[in-house]
Amino acid sequence: MKFRIQKLEQFTGEQAGIYSIFLEDEQQTMFERFLKENISLFKSEIIDITQRIRAINEKTGAREQYFKFKEGIPGDGICALYDLPEKHLRLYCIRYGSSLLILGGGGLKEKDIRAFQENEKLTEENYFLREVSDLITERIKDGEIEYTADYTQLTGNLDFNTDE
């Protein structure tokens, strides 16, 4: 699979860099796919999520209280944008401190399940983000990807091909 880490220009601000994963075979980011899949049934939640992301970028940064942690393995940065119990959607992210966020995908969290592993869609989205996190970490260690001085942007080789 070919993909790249792409900055989301529509979320401009100084507090945090907001990125997503552009999937070459779908010609859209995972975040765009998440929005399209859920806008018709959960418009108000989609509006809340995009407003929260805009606030993270423009005003507050990616503060810990905005996220549910322990959605991946220790050190991979996988978390979910914090959601209230009555909300229906879960959006997975990779969080790098309070100044950089990579938005992944997500989906409907069913009320009768206790863990994302009980939902095939959430499991698929979560495990793909884990793979992306591993690939980014490897490139950071190899010096192929770096942070800007303010830690809000990634530079370097942000194109990936898992088929190689």
C-alpha cells in the first residue's frame, strides 16, 4: 500500500501541526474518509470533532485531556480523540506531544462493546495506525524524518510504500 503523511492545510494555526494519512489507492486522507463515512448520520458529532481539531491547532495544542490513551501499545502514540459516553464516533490519532497530531480513521463505537477489538472497523483502523506509527518511528531513528524546531511539523521522506 502506498500512502503519505500529509499536512491538513484547512487546519491552520500555530499551536499544533495537524496531519492525516493520504491513501494513494483511495485518493483521500483517512480523516476525509472518516468524515464522508459519518457525516450523514452524525453531522453534529462531525462538526464537534472538526471544531475540536481546529481549537487544538489554533488555541490550545494537543493537550492530554483531549485524548483517550492506551489505544495502542506503549510508546506508539495511538490514542482516540476524547469522546463523551453518549457520542457515537471514535477517531484514532497518533499524538506526538502537544504540538503534532496525525489523524487516522475511526468509526462507530457501539454501546454494547467494551473494547475496539470487538468492532472489526475500529480494529482495522487502529492496527493500521499502529503500523504507520512504527514506520514513522523507524524513519525518525534513521534521520529520514525530522521535526521542525517548534515541533509542529514533520519534514523529510513522508511517502511510504508497504509493498516494498
